[in-house]
Amino acid sequence: MTRIGLFGGSFDPIHNGHLAVASAAMAQADLAEILFIPTRISPLKQELPPAPDLDRWTMIVLATLELPQYRAARWEMDREGPSYTVDTLRIARRELGDTAELNWIIGADNLLTLPRWRDVAGILEQASFLVVPRADLHGDALRAVWEAMPLDYRARIRILDMEPVTVSSTQIRACLAAGKPIDTLVPRLTMAYIERYNLFRSAGLFVSKKTGPPAEGL
Ligand code: ATP
């Protein structure tokens, strides 16, 4: 078996927090490779549309260009409609073959939403979860969320040990909208791309992370 990490998200934009998550997952779960999978339409994010797919894709490619253990996969961007994880895992299995052990990586904030994802049982049949602490959910509080979950969930969910990293895409979009520097928050080539092509500068693109009523899950 080859242990593979699958890291889904809007990546709007990808940032150093994502890379810290990937690095912790790689080391602690002994992964051979991590695939970054930008979502096309995130079923649980009720906001203005994200930056264009092409820009989000390019920012990931640039951030991972010099890191051979990371790759980007177009599995969600290339299909119509909401990007349900259960469907993405079927594609991953087809593309990666029977010898791949699939590990879906999420931040702790996403663990809270897991019961609302489409076909959780189907997801857990295909993959395990690696959960990384986030600034607003870590330590005992995160453990308590895990403990409150059904046994069959818990058997497939592992919480990784990592100091929370506070950066978020929302914060970066806010900085850019306000003309503040982002050089400590995003990888070098990604920042160069954002600046060169003037991404996220228009006020309309800065949106709060906070959401409206939930749709059916990821
Ligand atoms: P936004 O601020 O727009 O909601 P985000 O920073 O949470 O974006 P996403 O692309 O939505 O970034 O995140 C993809 C995945 O990475 C999610 O599972 C999220 O929880 C996780 N993640 C993002 N940033 C961090 C971080 N700093 N620490 C731990 N997990 C993170």
C-alpha cells in the first residue's frame, strides 16, 4: 500500500497555513505524496464565488512547483456541479489504483461540518481522515469534538499533533483589499503571481468567511 494524502479546499488563495498542514500530515502519517485538489463549487461555502478556477489552480501549481512530494489534481475543477468528496474519492481510486491508501486531510473547522457532508458512510468506506488543529479549534476542545462523534467515524479519523497556524485565505483577501503586505502569509511564487496579475484587489472579491444557511455537505 502507498499512503497518499488528498487535500481539498477552495485555496482562494493557497497560503502558508496549507503548506504547514501538508507538511505535518506528510510527516506524521508517513505519506508518500499529497495531492492538492481545488474545489470547483464547495457545497458548504455560502459566499460570493471564489477567484476564477484558473487563478486558484495556478497559485497552487506555483506554490508546489519546487516541492516534488506535492501535486495538484484537477479532479473537482474538471467536473460540473458541486464538488462532493464522495465522488472525488471514486476518481482518486480510479486514478491512483488499488494499492493507494487514501487519507483526506482537513482542518479542524471542517471536522465540525463533517456530519453534513454528502454520504459520510460512503466517504469513510473509501478514506481515512487526518485532522489538523486550527487556531479556533485545537487541544482539548478538538478532542472533545472527536469524542462526541460516532464510533465508526472515530475509527477513521485521526487528529494530528501540530501547533495551530493562524493564517487563512479570508485574512489574505482582507489584507490585499486593504493594501497590506502578504509576504509572510503566502509562498513566494504565489505572491508574485497575485501581485503581477493584481488578484483580489477589487473590493467585491473580499468576502467574510462567515456563512449563510448550510447546504448539503461536501
Ligand atoms: P477561507 O478563509 O476562505 O475559508 P481557508 O483558509 O480555510 O479559507 P480553505 O482553502 O478553505 O482555506 O482550506 C482548505 C482546507 O485547509 C480546509 O480543510 C481548512 O480547514 C484547512 N486549513 C486552511 N488553513 C488552515 C490552517 N491555517 N490550519 C489548519 N487547517 C487549515
